[in-house]
Amino acid sequence: MDPKKKTVGFVPEHDINTSDLPSPGSSNNNSTINSPVSALSNTPDLSSANTPLLASNPGSSASTPPASSTQPRSINKSGARSSYEPMKSSYEEQWGLADRASGSQKAHKMASPRDGSGFPKDQQQQQAGKQKEGKGKRVSISSPVISATSKDAKSSGLGIQGSGPASAEASGSSSPAQAGPGGKGPQKPSAPSQKSMTKAERRELQEKQKAEKAARLQAGLPASGKKAAQVLAQPNSGFSPNPTKSLASSFPGVEAEKAIAAAAESTSQIKKREKLTKEIGLFAHLDPPKFANTASAHKDLHPAVVNVGLQMAQFKICGANARCVATMSAFRKAIQDYQTPPNTTLSRHMQTYLNPHISYLVTCRPMAVSMGNAIRYLKYEIGNNLELPDEDARALYLEKIDNFIRDRITMADQVITSLGLNKIQDGDVILTYARSSVVQGLLLAAHAKGIKFRVIVVDSRPRFEGKQLLRALASAGVSCTYVLLTAIGHVMREVNKVILGAHSLLSNGALYSRAGTAVVAMSAHERKIPVIVLCETYKFSDRVQLDSFVQNEIGNPDELVNDQNNNFGHSSSRRYDSVTSSASSAAAGGVLSGWKESRDLKLLNLLYDLTPSEFVTVVITEVGLIPCTSVPVILREYLPMIQQ
Amino acid sequence: MDKEFDVVANYKTLLVESPEISMPVAAIESLVELIKHSKATTMSEFMLSIKDASQRLKSSVRNSISLSAGCDLFLRFVTRNSHDVADFETWKATLISRGQSFVEKADACRYKIAELGVPFIRDGSTVLIHAHSRVVSLLLQKAAADHKRFKVFVTESSQTQGGIRSAKVLRAAGIPTTIILDAAVGYVIDKVDMVLVGAEGVVENGGLINQIGSYQMAIVAKAANKPFYAVAESYKFVRLFPLNQYDLPTYNADTLSFQELNTDHDAKSLEDGTPSSASQTALHLKTAEDQTSQGSNPLVDYTPPNYITLLFTDLGVLTPSGVSDELIKLYL
Amino acid sequence: MSLNKNELVDDLVAKLKRRQLVGSSAVSQATLKLLVVVISKNNWSTANQLLTLVKSVGQKLIQANPTELAVGNIIRRVLHVIREEYREAENDKTNTEFHHHAAPLTTSSSMYNLLGESGAAQEEQVQFSHSLRSNIIQEIRDIKIELENIHENIKNQAPLHIHSNEIIMTIGRSKTVEEFLKMAASKRKFQVLVAETAPSYHGQEMALELSKAGIETTVIPDSAVFAVMSRVNKVILGTHAVLANGGLVAISGSHMMAAAAKHHSIPVVVCTGLYKLSPLYPYDEDSFNVTMNPDSVLGFEEGDLIEKVTVTNPYYDYVSPDFVNLFITNQGGHPPSYLYRLIVENYDPDDQTFDL
């Protein structure tokens, strides 16, 4: 590992901010985009963990306007992503990292005087710190950029957003040997010369380099400057630099002028870029799919948290309860192993310590409501007990975490099970969808109690989560039927109850759960079959949402390709009702294996959906059976009490 | 001579003699009898006498929708064929023979309908029927004879005792039948697989006129997403287009009227809330049944076509929109 | 000579039984070809004989594959053609009986005939003539041409129904819908969302074809159908068969898509040729369904699970007529309530079941 790149032990808040997050993702996004530079694969590359958080960031500017924490995040460096309306879909904002705003000011102060904060006075580190800081700044530049360009780019009703970030900077200047995405450390050859530059100059250079790289990517060139130069050198390469237009007035500085000078990106070019990047216009406001990586994990994160993050990203831990428990347990370990740095107390520093962990988890997968509520509770407890001595505080936090898991999850599940047992009778035919841990618990308990019922498990692509549930039930001896979601019209006639799990219940009574839940609930509602939802109160959210677009999670589109990896070797079955079947379907690679090369083909892997409240008959929580429209009542009345 | 041929009396006799006959068929048969006895010598006289007779028939019976349908059909037939008449007597003879063959075939209609409807009764299903309808009973009997296993709920329909009659007939055929209160239709609807009713008349838009309670059942069936089938012979298609319940010819102002308080006794005792001994006899609180027999509770209601899934007729299984097609063809 | 004819019939029967010949279009064309041979090569002198002949062939074919409704439709079409030709031939002969003038106006199912004589007896009397035979064969050839041009007629209506910047959703793979969308794409710019239709994954094939034609296509998993429906402008479905009440027998997953569309008040359009219209009613939802190999749902890799659970893989779905807003057929666009008319025009009520 490059010694120059030794990272700081405790990274100040402002350095770990949203801007970092897309970059690891972006490095992986490149692999899904037709960029030749897909040096990084999607697999977590532990070797790259050696490199600091900035791995994919070739440079960052620093002199630009201060980060404003309310800026929407998730700008992909490659320029592939667009940002969007200033809606707070940023999970950090929601889940308590919003004190980044004050944090960034604090961090500025912290950075210089306190060496106790763990900042070695090494200039390299400082530079590294500045780089991080600069990256953060980059975000704020970008968002005005986006809104400006989106106005221009508004040609189709499909919400094509403007181009990504800071590609404003003229791509004309080709900079030497810029670090490629991910996997490589930041500045290599240029680093020595940076020593001689002032801080401001360094920042400028880094920002410029970063912008150039972004512009290159946007134009479809390889990210690395060398390779891009090669491509451009070839005649008939067909590439022309197309930087974003009119970033102009939104930000001051050198970059602005360059931006103004930059040619406008025409609508068709935007469209082309969108096609290149396979971004779905309808969901442009959401984060792009995330992939497992440790590139964003610097070595000062507690390994337990890194572990959990990786497991979540690979869907080895999935499900609201599982993720929450895993997260809380990991935090528990982190708190246990935590050593208070000098000149501060544990209670005062704890939040700062935890925030990078939280950010890292968000980079692995967007924050689940359950996790978010748990973290918020933890922070609330931390904030409430600032005056405690260190060891007492630590013990308190551990106890609170344990209690939370015990009371709000484990015991709650037991209460829900006992309440739910009243609703299952002999002779019932129960339908459930995908895999909910609470539903599994209830069905197993009912079976153990001796109630005679049978279960229909409905499952769907691409995750086939229902198979786990099926296995658990079948091993326990429950009589089960297994179908895919398309057969729901066919099986629903035999069913007399539907029991579903939830990711979250929203304040307008809607159910936010695994994609496909809405289809199941709608089919049951059609036949007047009661729909029972099992949901612990800690999953209630005060968000309101009307449809599945406002907030959602987009998964890895490659999961939809029906190939060996995804479908256990099943190629699509021979067409029953047609003599001809397309030759490609017989290919082991699956019909869509060439989707990235196809100009007009996109894949959308949506992970959640919203079920309107009228489809849900009753919600069973640990405080009793409630209609789903009573969620805000519970939030108002019960939660303060429960929290004590 | 026999201008005194009393078509109404003949009609009533027919109904008594053959209980299985339906009203429109009896009406047509009476009209055929009238033709036999008619001494008219000119075309116009003849037509007038037929028209007059059918008017009398219609007004003699209170619930005359199906009767009207039958009469109108016969009239239409006569009118249509009155054009190329070579010989009056031959024509009369033809009318008589046609009419008689129709009456004979009318029975066969029911069997045809039963055959069409039987496949819709699935093994293991539960059927909800309304009061007593001969065609429905026939259909269910045929299904039972075809070795289908099914159960039947029938509404009591106490004023006509229709439910009890149906239950008797069905139980005799070996079908497990349960009589339910009319008010319990909403309660049982989730247990049934389909609803089957007969018809007094089928109107132009495919809507149904049937014994009171049918509309309610149709609404409940629609809310519960259960199919609602109506069974009707094609001679019950009538050229009416009701806009709502109250647009029927059977409607009169007395229906469902609010009773006046008769005596001061009543008024006083009602104020006190204490029934005086005198008022106990004086208070003629009419029960619904009393009201029905005195014409102030309706006997039939109208079910709009969007509640009806399919109609089983001897012309085939029709959707409600297909009915108007048939009517147009006839009356064109 | 007759041996050859029987061989042909048996050959087709075998193909249908072994499911070597599947797909409404292919089956219809094969059946028509066979019927032409049967009619032209057999000896018959009266209408009844001919009808009986065709019905017997029809019975065999339908028994070979009862869920392939197209066979029955074609047989009924041909029977209808035969009856019509006879009626016309009969009406050419002058007739003084007064009820006959009504015959061409009304079909045999008219209420009017309640009081008239039944027309069945008349078929007996007309002798066949060569012109009659060739007329019938000609009519059948016309039907054949109509079948071949189905896609042409349907897709020409595409620009009427699809407009700029619309988002269309579809499921499964239907050649008719594919042609429809491709034709629209040549004149308009729009997007298509295709549900991948597990476990057959026909949706994926459809998406591939559409994208090759330059239409902006997105593949979504079936679970996302309700989620994205609020942004969709139209749902366009293909179907295996259309039943007499307007209901559809379409690929598994169509029901949930149509129901989701209804919930969001999105119009559902069905593109189908008239040869798929069957005069049969769905006695229950599964009358015409088939179940497929469950291996594609739960494969043998999950061996330990398979012995403990039941797996169902229905191929078709029944879509109730309430969910369908419009049928686009080779004869134009019709609402579901009009189908009875098309049935009356193309089939005879006596042919519901082929009882001889």
C-alpha cells in the first residue's frame, strides 16, 4: 500500500459524506456501462480495501463553496447518474447524519488544531483529507449543475435528467495519468509535485482532473486519461467531447468559466448517454444499483460493520429484521471495542465514531427503515446521556442496544405470533409471499400448536426468497404449495387468508414491502380475501408515499438476465404454444445476456413496492391489531412510551 | 257468435289446470283459443279483437310483465304475417297451428335452457337461488341427474312461500338445500360460487325483471365478485326500457306508500307510548305482508344489466348486450 | 382415395396430440388445409352429409387437444360457411311459403322462429351442385387468406391507438402485439415495459425483439407490475383465445396485469385475430387451462424440497371481461360487449358441441 495513502484514523465527519458514496458504486457502474474501463468487477475486492476511501477519486477540488448538507447526493462520477429535484432521498439526511452540516464546519475546525482527533500532521494525510473534503464539495457543485442541465435537457416526458456532476469542467484539457476508477489509489505521479503547491492549487488541480475524467466518461471514453488519449488519437473514433452545458452561473470559480465555455450538450446526446448508461428515466431520482465493495471502507471502520455491509450488499443478509439485528449487533461490537481518543469523552465522540460506519452501510445498500429507526433510537440515547462517564456510557449503550433488539424485535415478534395465532384456524389455506421472518415464525408456531392448515408460498424473480421459507416450512412438516407470482390468479381461488410481512408501514397507511406484495394484496382484495400484515412497531415510518416511484431501491439489473447464474441452469422453457422459439433462448447465456450492448434495451430490477391501504385488512403489531390507517396514531401515542 | 269467449277466464283455467305452464305461454294459448272461436270476417276486425283480448289479459293480472311479453310476441307475429295473406281462413288455420306448436315447444324451451346451463354448475359448487322458478328448478334437477354434486341455498321469500316450494322440489331430486332468510343473503354470499335466478321478463338493455329481492341479490353478488346468472325463455323478452326501479309498468303510486294515522286513538297512544286497550284493536299496524297483499309493497324489481353476468336462454347463452340484438331483430 | 384422406386426418390428430403443432395460428391454418382436402375429396350429396362429415373430423381434432380452441373455431367457421351457402342456394329457388322471406334476415336462432317453422328440415332437400361445392371451397380459401393477413390488418390500426411519448406495458410474447408495436414505432416514439413472464420468460424474448426494432424497451420482473403501473398509459395484451363472454385465455400473469391496470384505470387493449374467438363460455376459470412442467418453477436441484411440496405451473390465466376495454381485431376495434355479435356472424349456435 502506498504509504502516502495512509488514511486517517478517525475521519472527520465532513469527509465522509455523500460524495464518497457514489464513487465506489460508480466504479462498479462503469462495469455495467459500455465503458471499456471496467477494471473493477462487482465483487468486493479486498485488496482494494487497502486503499483508502478515496480510491476512485482521482482528485478533488477544495476551493469551492462549502458543502451544504441538504444537497441531494448520489452523483455518479462517471456522469452516468443524474441528480434530481432537491428531495431528501438521501439516507444520511434521514437517518441522522444530517448534522453533517454543522459537522462540516466542526470538521474544519477539528482538522487543524486537534491532533487528538487522530489526524496525523502528516501532510500526505492532510492532502488526503483535503481530497476527501474536496470530494464532498464536489457534490454541492454538482446539484445546481444538474438542475440547470435538466431544464435544458427536458425534451422527453420521461424525465431525462441532465448530465451528471462536474463534467462541467472542460474536457478539452487532457490530464496525464489520472487514476482510473476504483482499485487504484489516488494521485500517483502527480503527487510529488503537489507537495510544492499550495493547498488551494492542489485542490484546483484535483478538481480539474476529476472533472476531466468525468467528462471523458460522459463522452463514452475510458476514464483513464491515457486510454482516453489513445482512443481519441485513433481516427474515426467517433468521439467528440460533449461536456454539459450551462453549469454556468451556479457556481463561482475557475471551473465556472470553463463550464460556460463548454459546448452545450444536445438533447440527443443526453439521450445517447442515458441509453449508454442504461438509466431508467422513470427512476432517475433514485440511487443507482449498489454493489458489494470494500473500496469505500477505510481501515478504521470496525470489521464487524464492514462484514455486515458486505453481507447486506450481497443479499446474504436480507429482510428488514435481519438487517436491523445484524447492524445493531455489529454496532454493539464496535462500541465494545471502541477506545476513546484523548481530549474527548466517549459519549461526545460516539456519534462521530458511528457516522462513518453508517455511511459505509449506506453505500452497501440503501438504509432500511428498520435500520434507520434503530440507529435513530441509538443516537437519541447517545444524545440523552452526554454527561455519563465513559464506562457507564458504554455499558448503557450496549444495554440499550440489547434492549432494543429484545423488546422491539424479539419480544415483539413473539407477541405478534401469539396474536396472529388467533387468526389461524383449522382448515385454512394461507397464502404468503416471498420471505418474511415474522410470517415464518407465525406459521411455524401455528403448526407447532397443532392447527391444521396448508400454505401456498408465492415467489418471484430474481431473488426467489420464498424458497427459504418453503424449506423451513417443509422441514417442519407444513403442507406447502409453491408457485411463481404469475400464477397468482390461478391459485388465489383456493385461498382464504393472505399473510404478508412488511419492510415498513407508512403514515398514510400504505405498506412498503418487497416488490410483488402489491400484486398479491390486490389479487386477494379482488376476491374479498382478508390480507393480514405482520409488522413490528419499530418499522413504522412517518413518511408518506403514494406510489412506488417516490422512494424505492433499484437492484442489480444483471440479476434479471436469465442465465446459468441466476436460474440454476434453466433456460426458458420450450414455448408451449408456438412452433418457433427464438434461438437465443436456447443459449445457456439466457435471452438477455447481451442486453448491455443492445441500444434500446434496459433492465429494471425494482426491489420494493407500495401497497395501497385499502388492500390491507388488518395489521398485527405488538400493541395489538390495528387497521393500517392507524399507523400515525401509534407513532404519536405509543412510541414515546415504548421508547422509555 | 261467441263474442263472449272470455279470454281471461280461459287463461285462468289454463293456469289452474297445468301448474307447470308459465304465464306467457298460457296467454298465447288463450289467444289461440280466441282465434279458434273468433267470428271475425275481416282482417281489421280480427286484429282488433286480438288486440283487445290481449289488453284485457294484461289488465286482469296484477303482475303482468311476462304476460305482456307473451301477448306482445304473439301480436307481433300476427302483425308481421298479416301482409301476404292470400286466404283469410287458411291464414287463420296457420296461425292456430303455429300457436299450438309454439305451446308444445314452449316446454321444450325449458329443457334446452337447462342443457345450456348445466355445464356452469361445477362439481362441489354452491348455488344461491331466489324463491321459486320453474326453469331454475329444472336446471338444477338436470344437473343433479347428470351426477353433479352441489348444494343450494334458497331464499325464503315468505310472502309467496317460494323458497319452501323450491326446497321441496330440490330435496326430492336429492340436492342438499337450505332455506335462508332473505336478509341473510349478504351473510352467505361468501360461501356460494354463483347466484341463479329466474325471470319474469328480460328488458331491452338486457336487464332483468324478477320477483322482489333479485336486485338486492345481484348487488350483493357483484360486491362479492360472484357471477350472477339469469335464466329466461326467449318469449319473456319484453320491449320495455326501464330507467330505474320506478319506471316499470307494475309501479303505482300506492307502492311503498306511508300509511296515515287513522284515529285520534292511534295518535294519542303513540304519543304516550302506552297502548290503550282500545287502540290495540284500533291500531291497524300493517305488516309488510298485509301491505303486499294490498298492493303497497312491490312484487317485482328491476336489475340493471351491469349486475348480470350471463343470461341462459333457449336462443343460447347471451350476454346482456346480446339481448337487445335479438329484440331488435324481432321488432325490426 | 379415402385412405389418403383418413391418413391426413389421423396425421393432424397425432400432431395435435403430441403437441407438435401448437399455436392458434399454425393450428388454424393446418385445420383449414385439412378441411379443404376433406371437402373436396369426399362424396356428399346433401348438406347434412357434409355437415356430418366436417363435424366428425372436428370431433377427432378437438379431442386430440381440447384446450386448443382454435381448432374448434375453424371447424365452426367452416360449418357456418356451409350452412350459409346452402341457405343462399335455397333462397335462389323461388319459394312462395310466406315464412321463407324471413329466413335470410334472421338466423335460425331468432325469436321469430319460435312461432315459425324450424328451418332444419330444409337442408335436406337441396341437392348439391358443383357450383355449391366450389363455392364452399372458395369461401374456405377466403378464410385462409384472411388468416394469413391477420397481422397486416391489425397492425395497420396501430397508429390510431399509440401516441407519442406513451408508455406501453405488455406481458408474454405475442406475434400480433409485436407487429402492432413495431408498426407503431415506425411512426411514433414511445416506450415499452415488458414483464418478463416467469417461468416461461417469453417476456424477455419479446423485449429483445422489440429492442432490435429500435423501440425503447425495459424489462421488469413480474413483481414490479403493480409498482410501475401508475406511470403506464396503456396495457396491450396478446391472448391465446377469446371466449364468448369477452374473457381471455392468455398467458399466466395477464390476469394480474389487467387487474392492476383496472385499479389504476389504465385501458387494456387486446390484439387478436378473429380466429381466436371461440363461442364457448368459461364454465369456470380453469376450463381451458393447462399446467406445464413444474421443473421450471422448482427444479430438481431442490431435490429435498420437491418431495415435500406441491408445485403448480399453470400456463394460462383467465382474464375476466371486466378488465378488458378494447379488442383490436382484423375487423377493427370492438368493445367486449360486441363480441356476441361477431360470434353470431361467424358461427352457428347449433355448433356449440359437435354432436352428430
